[in-house]
Amino acid sequence: MLYAVLAAVAVIAFLFMILFRHENQKNKRLEAAKRRFADLVEVPRSAEFIFIYKKVQQLISSMKEEIALLDTRIENLVMIFDNLSDAFLIASEDGKIEYANKAAQELSSKQLVGLRISEGIDSYYIGDLFEDSVRTQESQESEITIYYPRRSVRNCKIMRVTLKSEVRYLILLRDITKEKEVEAMRRDFVANVSHELRTPLTSIHGYAETLAEDDLEDKETVYRFLSIIENESARMTRLINDLLDLEKLESGEASFSKEDVELGEVVNYVMRIVEPLASEKNVSINVDVDEGIFVEGDFDRLVQLLLNLVDNAVKYTFAKEHGPKEIWLRAYAQNNSAMIEVEDTGVGIPEDSLKHIFERFYRVDKARSRKMGGTGLGLAITRFIVEKHGGTISLESEYGTGTILKVKLPLKKVFE
């Protein structure tokens, strides 16, 4: 019995010893944790545990606020990048795309993130440009052509950025397609102007030189040469005037008065000018104009608009060798629009030229147009005048049959 009691006491003592040791180790771990947290929140290690606990809670709360603020900043940056009109990508040194904004994603039918640049963007040269940047460890810039979703010219700039432990490449693709088109238009414009001026200048110079060397006894030849010089000078004057007028219209420098203009008055004014020319060329003009149709605009500019259309109709109807030579000039109200139509039975316009007809210096038949004194700017000027009045201009034409030009302007009022 005594041995049993002693054994039980020994077991209990052993259990107490284990429990004491466990609690002692636990207290040591707790004390060590207390010291670490005290150091973390920068308070004395001897401070009460509850004080340290509150400081840790405050630190956690502050860190949560900083993380939330950081998340907001990241979201704002992503939103800014996504709203850039230019395509923007971030790639690692092995060429894998880590970020692509919306404008960049629109340049590919694939999900760009995770792909290599040359796999995601449909351009052979962008891959080469990236490899050059990696190889030289310098930024690279060049113009490239991208074919998805449509052909566009891009200024591609690849910038190498060294971070603390790694390198990233920022890729900016700026769309310069319109700039290139404007540049091409400017070159064409200069070339066209130079060509248009060179022709009459060459004629003037040639005939003037001939007259200077001639004895001037042949009065008929002298008169003929002087007539040519006069005609070529007049053509140059018309070209320069049209160029100046077009430049003012395009730049917005041309002033437009705003008054109530009755279309019937515009038609009557134009008819007084073109009727003698039409009669001389045996072209009949049929006028069908409703009275009391008013638009808000500039009377002189509206006369210029209609005069260009009717004058062209007379010239190109006269140029037709066979068939009727008639023109119909109509003005009427339709819904909330004032309509002007000029229809002719002239030579017409080929289908492939219809989309270019309002472009500067565009002529369907260059030789015929120059022979008739055209500058190639009349319809471009007309289009601008129509647009300045808030209207639209369109045409229907069949080659060899005739053309109908339609102008639609905002209707101001109709008086019966």
C-alpha cells in the first residue's frame, strides 16, 4: 500500500514538473514575443502587455490604412493608363508583357498579358526594336506599322527602366496616322500648287520672250500671244484667289455674316451671272425654286456656293459632244431642311472619282478642266461653305449621263 502511494506521489510530482516546465517555456516565449512587439512598436520592453497590445493594434490599423491608400493609388494609376489614348505596355527583360492598357489591348485579338511582344502585337519591327533595346541596354524609338484592327502608323518608343533588383521596359505606341496623312496632303498640296503655277508661268514666260525677240510687225500674232498671256495671267489670279479663300475657310479666319437669306434671291443673283454664259454655250437652265424659303447665313457666300455649282454644270454640260444640254436648278423645303439641287446632262463622273470629287485640286479630266479655266479648288471651297452653314453636300452621277449635286441647309423659316 505504501509503495502504491509513493508511486502515485511520484507520478503526480513528475506531471507537475512537466507542467511547470511547459508553463515556464510558454512564459519565456510569451516574454520573447512581448519584447519583439515592444521593439516593433518602439516602446520600452518593460511596458505592460496590454499597452504593447494596444500599440500593436494601432500599428496594424495604420498599416491597413496605408495598404488601402496604396491600393487606391494603384487603381488610380491603372485608370490613368487605361484612359490614355496612346497604347502603353510594360514588359520584362525576356519580352513578356506584364501590363497592357486598353488602347494597347485594342491592337490585338489576343489577351496581351503573358504573351511576348512579338506574339501579341501584329508588327514585325516591334520585336526587333525591343531586342535592340535589350541588347544595347538603351531606349529605342522608331516608326512602325500595325495592321490590327486596321492599318495604322505608330511612333514606338521603348524605354529601359532599372528598378531596385530588376529591369522593366516601358513601351509607348503613339498613333501618328493622321499626322502622316496631313503631312502627305501638305506635300501633295505644295506639289499641286507648284504644278498649277508652273504651267501658266511657263506659257507667260515663253510668249513674252517670243514677243520681246519679235519685230512686232505681225499684229495678229502679237494680239494672239498677248491674249494667251492675259488668259494665263487670269488663270493664275483665279488660282491664287481660290487658294487664299480656301486657306481662310480652313483656318476659320473667313468671316460669315448671319442674316435671314431667301434662297430665291440667291438663285436670281446667280442666274443673272450665268445665263449669258449658258446662252453662249447653248445650254438651257430650267429654274424651279419655291418662294419664301429662308436660311440663316451669309448671302455672298451662298451666292459663291451656288455659282460654283451652276458654273461647273454649264461647263461640263457644254463639254458633252452629243445629247441634250440642259440644267435644272431647284430649291425647296423638305422637313426641317432647305434643299438646293443642281442637275445637269453633262459628261458625268466615273464611279472611282466620286469619293475624291470634293478634294483640293482633284480633277476627273485634268486637261479638260484646265482648258475650261478650272483651278481644281471650286468644289473644295463649296464644301467648306456648306459646312460653315451647318449643312451637307452630296452628289449622284453616272459617267456619260449627268450629275446631281444636292445641298442640304438648316431651314430657318418658310413664308407662303
